[in-house]
Amino acid sequence: MKAARLVLKIVAVSMAVVAVACAIAAYWDKIVDVFYAIADKIEEKKADCRFASEYDDYDDCIL
């Protein structure tokens, strides 16, 4: 009986792993779009320089 429970637990865990893998494969394009949107927002925040100098040498953003 213990062996059957162990086998069923192993089957349940493997099915859960396969379900997660299938979900990732099915929504891969949307997942990548979210990462690109986050990266774009980070780039916009880096480009938003409130304390920029007038001179090219001192044009780095210091926040």
C-alpha cells in the first residue's frame, strides 16, 4: 500500500511539472512581452534625467 501511495505521489508531481511546462510553452510570447515591457519601463526611468547639466561632459544623470 505504501508503494502505491509513493507511485501516485510521483505521478502527481510529474503531472504538475508537465502542466507548468505546458503553461509556459503556451504563454511564452506573452511572458516575453511582459519582460520586454518591464525592460522598456526601466530604460524610460533611466532616460528621465531631472538633474542633467547643460554641458555634454556633465550630462550624466545623478539621482
